[in-house]
Amino acid sequence: MLPTSILWNVMLGAALLGAAAGFVGTFAVLRRRALVGDMLSHAALPGIAIVFMVWQTRDLVSLSLGALVAGLLGVACVAAIARWTRTSEDAALGIVLSAFFGLGVVLLTVLQDNPAGNKAGLDSFLFGEIASLRVQDIQVISIVAAALLVLVLVLYKELKLLSFDTGFAAAQGWPVFWLDLVIMAAIAVVTIIGLPICGVILMAAMLIAPAAAARFWTNRLGRLLAIASLFGGLAGIAGCLLAAPGVLERMGVGKVTAISVSGLPPGPLIVLAGAGILLLSMIAAPERGILSRWWHERKLRHRVERDHLLRAVYELSPAPESKCPWIDFDRLADHGGWSAETIAVHTHQAMREGLIERVGPRLRFTPAGYRSAAQLVRAHRLWELYRLSRHHRSIDDIHHDADDLEHLLSPDSVDQLEQLLVAEGRLPATAPGDVPRSPHAIKDNSKQVRDTTK
């Protein structure tokens, strides 16, 4: 539980750490180095214990330097194992993480059993103890966050290229190794200063969760860095508020669980807040969220179904150039293999868009519907002709391919297809924009096989 008197200082420190972790964690996620922060935090534990054993101090700067040295030694061990043995990098990460963490736990146990160290309280580094933050510690976090911001602004273009196309960066002569080392050093520094707040076990989540959540909201690096920093800061503030005296009780959590929720540590609550932001982004982000993807897939599916209905009506119409004849539902059902219920659903959607008129079990195009259908059939047939000119495949296979692509071809792409086929002599010299003849017969069960001159 956080005393109210120091809540604002603690919230400031947590927010600064969350923002810095989200900022640096973005590059860790983009470079597929997310677990490096986890390895660094676990490898730092023996460094913390050794500094206390030698100098008998709990000063954050001194302990952080010891943790940084131990973490960098862990990184060197991972690089050596991956470079000089047949062990893969992920296996090397697991080995070093476990070995250093085991050594750290052993040293902490020795310190707790030692009369000089049993009051050290270093076990708080396992899960974090943000209430022990001092004003000087917050100043250190502020300086580190500002330095990282300046570093990224200076190397923004280089880090952007490294994050998205390492091979191109190397081919252009950029110092990929040193730039990668800069990112690793930044991850190490943020990880080390975050140990007193989130602890060894949970610090990796502060690097990963805000950046992973931000990826659902944007594809641009500048916005990604800003959103990740914002999410990290919000997670820090939310975790501290939830750990404040009486907050969860006032929210009714204790009544629901019938368990006391007072005295919960802020570190895990900060991580849970970050996980909550990630879950919310995963579900509700406007472009990549689950709900958005479901909605767009649903709209695309309905559009495809509507387009297939329009093309079927066009192909069954004997002379759509002169008028829009009525088409019976029975003919549509035979032509497309649809049930009456399916036709009714598709027709209802097309009617709402002003493309179809319906009277009883019959329907026909509106002028706008005929124009839409003609454009769709034109794209379908031009793609069939294009594929026939370049691939030795059956017309049925090409027809099914066109069924899928006719909805995705832009008007410019369709015009380019037409110009290419005219230049190759595979398209009659008709007026641009006309619907070409179908390269295959169109089946109509009521009339067997129809002419395809329209």
C-alpha cells in the first residue's frame, strides 16, 4: 500500500519509467529483441547483491551500476554462447537468464542469513518496491528518460531504417552493429532503473506491453513511439492509483472476491494495468483490433456476396444494354447455386444501396445498379483474358480466380489491363470502358448455354 503523502512522487516516478520503457521497448519489439529486457532484468540480480555485499549500500545509483554491469555481462554471455557454440540465440537467452537469476537468488539468501545483511531488503527487487523511491531516484529516472529521448531524436533516421530493414541498412554501409548496440544499451539502462519499481520478474512486461499495444494503433514510427510512451505512462499512473489506500475497496473488488485487497504491491498492478491497455488495444484498436478486423471482414464478405448477385443478374439479362429486364429468383438460384433465403438477403442489401428493384419473386437493375454491375463484369472478364494470355490453365480455374479478384481491382488497374490487352491484340477494338465478351460460355439452366456476345 502506498502512503498518501508520497503518492504523487511515486506516480511521477512510475509514469516517467513507463514512458521511458514504452519508448525504448518500441525498438526492442520492432527488432524482435523483446526478451532481451527479461534476460537483462534477471541477470542484473547478482550484480545488485554483489554491490551490497561489497559496499553495504542501498543507494539506487550504486545498485543500478552493479545491475548494469551484471546485465551487460549476461548479454556478452548470450552473444558468446550463440557465436561459439551450436546453441541458438533463444536457447542461450534462457540459459543465461536462468543461471544468473539462480545465482542472484542464492546471493540474496546468503545476505538474508548474514547478520549484516538480514535487514537489507534486497528481496524487494524481485517484485519491486516503488514506495521506497526517493526524490533523488525520480531525478535519476527523469535524466535517463530525457537522455534517451535526445538519443532517439539524434539517431531517428538510422534507428528507423535499422528497425524495418536491417539488410538494406547494412547494404548501404550503415554501422548496423553499433546501432544495434545502442538499442541494447538503451534497453539495459531502462531495465536497470526500473528494477526498484517493477522488480526483476516483471520489468520485461513494461518494455513489451506498451509497445505491443501501440502497434495496434499505428504503422508510423513517430506515432508509435509517442503512443507507446503514453501507454507506458498511463500504466504507471494506473498501477499506483490502484495500490493507493482504499481505491480497490471503493471499487468494490473486495466485496466481489470476499478477500482483502489492501496492501497490494504497486509493481504487479502497474504490469497488470499495462496488460489491460494491451488487451483493450487488441480488441478495440480502429485498424488492427479484433472488432475492427471482424467488421471489415464482414463488410467485405457482404460486398462480395452483393457483387456476385449483380454479376449473376447481368449475365442472365438477355439485353441489358437496351433495358433492365426482370429476372426470376428461380433462375438466380439455378445460376448461382443459392437458396431462396440467400437470394433474399443479398437482394435486401442491394436494394438498400439503390442497385436493385424487387417485385415479388423477381428483381431487376436500377440504372445505378446496371452501371455497377457493368464495371464489375468488365473487371472480371478483363482479368480472365489477361490470365488466359499468360498461363496455361483451364478456364474454370481462371474463372474462380477472377471471382476472388474482381472485388479488389481498382479502376486504374482495370484500365491498365484493358490497354495491355488491346496492345497485345487480345481485345477487340471496342470503345474504352466497354464490357468485353466472356472468354467462356455462360451457363443458364433455363436456356442451357447462352450466347456471350454482350
